[in-house]
Amino acid sequence: MKLMRKLLKSQGFCPTAIVTDKLPSYGTALSDLGMKPRHITGGRLNNRAENSHLPIRQREPLM
């Protein structure tokens, strides 16, 4: 909740969509902030963030 509030305050505007993984705490925090309708989960929409955590991506700098 603190993180979401801090991020929204630092942006200065309300985003049209918030894409996260299916962690339940994100949905709870966004519903408390009144942004539940803008919450999108899954469907490879956050693929750019997910790709940086793949094992092959972590081995690349070592090569």
C-alpha cells in the first residue's frame, strides 16, 4: 500500500492501466486506493519486466 501510494504521488497523474503479476497484495492495495478497475493481470503484458529475470538473461553479462 505504501509503495503504490508513493509511486502514484511521484508520477503526478493517474495511469490508465496498471499491469502487475497475479500477486494478491497488488490487487488488495489497488482496491484500497480505488484503482481496481484499472488493474490488469497476466497475459504477458508485463513481459518486458519478466524477461530480465530469466536465467539466460542473468548469465548473459557473465559471458
